[in-house]
Amino acid sequence: MCLSIPSKVVELHPDEQAVTVDTMGVKRKVSSHLLAEPLALDDYVLIHIGFVMNKIDKQDAMESLALYQEIVSKLEQEEREA
């Protein structure tokens, strides 16, 4: 099973067909070779093994990120209580 967290495009590398994304504060460069449509700064994407798989709606991305943050917060709270 693969869990893909929405990532925000923060830098474009058109000469490399790549973009730098921010995934909950972690930045990394990923390939956009598999995506037919062009990407722009502030787009939200889903990534699998270093490749952008698709672009997603900003509202959907924000809702997903809020849920992921809630999960992380609950896990951190459980660790503190253990």
C-alpha cells in the first residue's frame, strides 16, 4: 500500500523535467517526466517513488494535509503518554 501526501511545487526545473516539492516541511526534487500537463509554482501534486503522478486540486490537498496533520498530532500525543 502506498500513502501519497499532497506536495506543493516550490521550484521548477524545466531543463531537467523536474520540480522541487514541499511535503509537510520536507523539500525534495522529483521528476515530472510522467505528467503530460505543465506544472506551475504552488500547484499540488501526488508523488510515487520520486515521480509526480498527478496534479490535484488545492482545496483537496489542503483537506488531506489537515487530516495528515491531525494523525501526526495524535500519534505524537500517544507517544508522549506511553
